[in-house]
Amino acid sequence: MKFSESEVIVELARIFAHPDPRVQVGIGDDGAVIAASQEQLVITTDMAVEGVHFRREWSSGYEIGRKITAANLADIYAMGGTPHHLVVAVSLTGRESIAWIRELANGMNDEARSCDCTIVGGDIARGPVVTISMTALGEVQEPILRSGARIGDRIVISDLPGWSAAGLYLLFNEINLSALKSNRAVECALAQFRAPSVRYSDAIGLSDAHSLCDVSDGLLIQGEQMATASGVRFVINSKKMEEHPHFQQLSALADEVGAYVWDWIGAGGEDHVFLATGVDLSGFEIGEVVVGSGIELQAITQAPKGFTHFN
């Protein structure tokens, strides 16, 4: 083993240290103590497993730290909430260097600080692969649920999904990146897969939405979840999505590497764009809510296929 537990704890406490008047007891005791507020508490948890959600040969420790933190923060914002604190549990193999652990922690901390969020504790253990489980805590006045979609609502997205899936495709299929013409698209795809740049302010701008969701498992999967929870049908128009200013760039990359762009857009996850329904919302309109059940993607010749947790 390249480090001791006490060394790791000291390093993490140093990185995560931040003046926060809400934190009465932070890292170093059996539990963190946070001053209570008058708002409702919203809590979410995400897990990342090496070999499933990330590979160290593809992403730096810093990027992995940012990625798992973004997943948690996006979930709080998707509930109409504001994140304040995080706790994180990490299993390490014992073969990591202190430098890599420092990178991981700095990635977590920087993403958290971008939302004025503080990491207040957690746990470390030994395991066969690196596993990260993070829990975010926030406040919400009135939660926006997946079950709030109404017939007649417009369906909007905060941005075009599919870039993270494109990055995964390039790495998994060992595409010769230097031979590609779509250089800017390649850069965007790899960056979004390794550490998504989430525009959290987009969710704040959707505070009047009837329903809201963070797209982490795929647009069609989570659109169907929202439709089922709301007892309605989502109709998404692919022609409208093709009008998005980034669609042609993503589509050209898919064509160049022999991929189907709708697999990326419809079934790819981990972009953490926001999917919402409502009236006169900010964002890019892609469809409508109608009577019925399930979800329909209009005007495509082949149904997207993509990631599921259990095949």
C-alpha cells in the first residue's frame, strides 16, 4: 500500500476545508453537524464504479472527481433545490498514489465550490476497484417532481444531450482521433464524457416548470419515466431537435465514425442536461405532452439503443 489511512484523511481535510457558517462540526469527528434551516431538506446519492462509470486510463483523477460531484449536484437542482453540502465514501485498492487521491479530491472540491457547496465528511475503505459513493444535501421551498407534467405542456431541454455518449464511443471503440476531421466535436465529446460541464443555472431558469429531470441515464429513458409518473404521453419531434445549433456538429461526428447519432442523443447518458415540461419555459423546445402513456420519438427510421444499468 502506498499510503496510510491517516495520511489520506489529513489530505482530504486540508482540501475540503472551507469557511462555511452553516457547518458547526466538519471533518474529523464521527459526524458532521450542520445548522438547520427553515426549508425542506432534499437528499440524493450517486455511485461511480471503476470499470463501469469510469476508467483511469481514460480520465484523470481530477476529471473523475468532478464527474461524480456533478451528478449529485445536478440531481438537487433538478428537484428545484439548492445544494449546500456533500459527503463522500471512497473505496481504494491501495495501489493509488497520494497524488492521484489528491487529484480526485480536488476535482470533487472544485465542482462543489462552483455551486458554493462544501464537502463535510465521508469514509474511506479498501476494495478491489475504486468505488465512489457521494450524497448531496440541499434545500428546496417547493420541489419540482417528475410527476408534474400536464397535457398541453411544452417539452424543453436545456441543451443537446449526446456528447458524453459520443466521447464514450470514441474511447471504447479506440477510434483513431488524429485521423478525424471533426476536431472541435471530438474535443467537446471527450471533455463532456470525462467531466461534464453542467450549466446549473439552466435548472434555476426552469423554476416555473411543471416537471423537471436531470438527464443522466438517457433522454428517452428519463422522458418515459416522467411520462409514466405523470400519467401522460411525451411526444418528441426529432426534426425540432435537428434545429438545435449543436446538432449538425454532433451528427457530423457520428457520420464520420460510423455511429448512429440518435443512439447518442436519445439513449446516451451523463450529459446532465435538464429535461422539463411547462408553459413559456426557457430552453430548447423539442415536443409536447399529450393524452396517453409512454414516449414517442417522431420522424426517425431506427429506434435508438443505448446504456442500461443491467443487461
